[in-house]
Amino acid sequence: MMLPFDILEYHGRLEKTKKRMEEKGIEVLLITDPANMNYLSGYDAWSFYVHQMLVIIIDEAQPLWIGRFQDANGARKTTWIYDENVISYPDYYVHSDTYHPMDFIAEILNQIGQGNRAIGVEMDNYYFSAKAFEQLKRNMPNATFKNADLLVNGVRIIKSDQEIEYMKRAAQIAEHAMEKGIESIYAGAKESDVAATIYYHLVKGANGHGGDYPSIVPLLPSGENTCTPHLTWSERSFMTGESVIIELAGCYKRYHVPLARTVSLGTPTEEMTTLSPIVTEGIQEVLAAIKPGITCGDIEEVWRNSIKKYGMEKESRLGYSVGLGYPPDWGEHTASLRKGDQTVLEPNMTFHLIPGLWFDHYGIEISETFRVTDTGCERFTNYPQGLIVRDPSNLNPTDKIS
């Protein structure tokens, strides 16, 4: 087996999941989110482009993995479940207009006596389609279907010590990739070249630990495109006087630590010179306020009051819980740092704090990932905050932090 955690940790996760199932009246849980599949079983493969599932039966000790035949050995190699609980469907179910994997899965569930039980499905999930749900309902007419969206995600929000250690390694990778990415920015360099440098170091890793592919590609808007936070890269070349935003995440054992910084290529614009201290002041005030017992909404209020002093407001949320993830997102989809979120902070919750400000023609983004401690919070990375100023012409200039 290739398990990244002790098997007892998986057993503990499973028991917590079953407790939540019982609270919601769910007897059978069908898990299609690959992050949740990994969390409970260890399964780790790039097979989520076809239908696959982890089945948790409340009165059975072992989960079932059901997926494509050619991926079955991957389940046997990477999970702690028994080989006989790995069930595969033939390849003619893949991308067929005649057969659907949910027909096969429903048949298996009916055969093992689960066809008339309360079945939970992850309704709002990238990997569970409307057609998949319809096929299940059609083939399991005696079952009662319930929404189990975010059931496992809620278990994941508090990390174990081993998970925190993996995130610390991911943080080292993030810092290293950020440093190398910024070093590769100069007048005339292409965005695609910088993206390639970042990717190389994200995968190569740092301090003896190799990296995984992140759930989101490096985001790299530059110039006027910094007004838009989720652009990737193009073939355009950097120009003296413009800004570049880098948002990336180190990833280790599928655990992510995102990090964003803004770079000025040459003398910063007046807007950047004004924004940088406002953002960094807000970050420091937020980090100082974090402690167990306050809510996510309380954190957002600190930020909102900080930038309000300068006549500014932020429409989007301030951050979100983060950790284990697969494409297309490293967020956990549970707690958000925004007005009204009543999630109470507990030790070893982990968040990406992203107080970016975006306007019509420019923007700034400086982010931190932190964990809640017993008395406050701890940043995962120690990368300098503030606007990073680069010499526009030198291939290997000395960085300055302003």
C-alpha cells in the first residue's frame, strides 16, 4: 500500500463520517468528490474524468470502491480497503450513449441489499452529473435519496497533526516556486515562460520533498489584466512599468498551501504605491485578531473596517478553508471568511486569506494561508508581504520589498 497516513487515522475519519451520516438519516453514502474519496480511502489517481465512487455503508466496516476496470489496480495500490471491495465496470461504460456507469453501480447496490435504503449523494459536486443522478434514481426506485453535499467536507475542516505537517511541506514548495517565478519576471519575458518556471519548481519541490500537481494552475495576470483575478497566462511579454500578480499553491500529498504576491516591473504606479500598505495593514490586523472561538464573519469584519478607513470595500469573500484537493479547486467549499458566516474557528482549521482588491484597470493580490492555533494563528509561509519591485531589465536583479 502507498498510504500517506496511518490506517488508524483513516478509521477515525470513517467513524466521524458515519456519525454525520447517522445524524442526517443516511444509511449509504455515495462519494464522488475525489478529495473526499482520497480523505477516507487514500485513493489517488487521475481517473476522475470518468465516473467513480466510494460507497460508505453505515453498518459495514469496509467501504466499496467502484470505478473503471483499468483503474481498479490503482484502488488496490493506493487504498486501505480489501481487494474484494474493489469493484470495476467494463470499458464499454466509458463515454457511451448506450451504457452509463451509474446503471452498473445501481445494479451492484441492489444486489448487495442496499436498494431500499436512505442513500446520500453529493448533489452540488463537479463530478456528479444530473444524468448520473437520474440514472441512479431510475435503477433504484425503492431507495430514498438525500442530499449529502459537504458531509465529508465538514469532517475535513479540522486537520490532524500529520495533515498540518504535509501543509508545512506544501508551504515550503510554495515559497520556493514563488521565489523562482518572481526571479524569472523581467521586461521582454513571456508570461508562458514564467508559468513554466513556476510549474517546474512546484513539481520538483523543495527541501527534499517532491511536489504534486496543484488543483489550480498558476494564475498570472499582468498589466491591465490584473483587474481580473482568475486569468492564467498567455504569450504576451512583460513591459516595464506594469504589475504582475502571481497566485500559486504548493501541493504535497494533495494538501495545498496557496500563496499570492504582486510584482511591479520597475517603478510602481501611483495606484500600486497607495494600495500596497493598505492591503498589508489589513492583513496584519486580520492575522492579529484570529483566535479560536471567533467566527469567520468576525474575521471579515476586521478586514472590512480596516480598508473602510481608506474609503474602500471588497465585494468578494476574504478567504476560505483550504487543504486536500483535486482539480478544479483547492478550497474545501465549507467555511468562508465573509460577512455572516457563523463558522466558529477551532485549532487546526486552515484557511487561505486572500484580501485582493480589483478595480477596472488594475488590481493587487497579497495572500496568506494560515492555521488556527490554540491561542491565535500561524502563517504557513514566511514570504515577505508588500509590493515586490523588480528591476525591469536585469535577468537576475535584487528584489526589493516596499
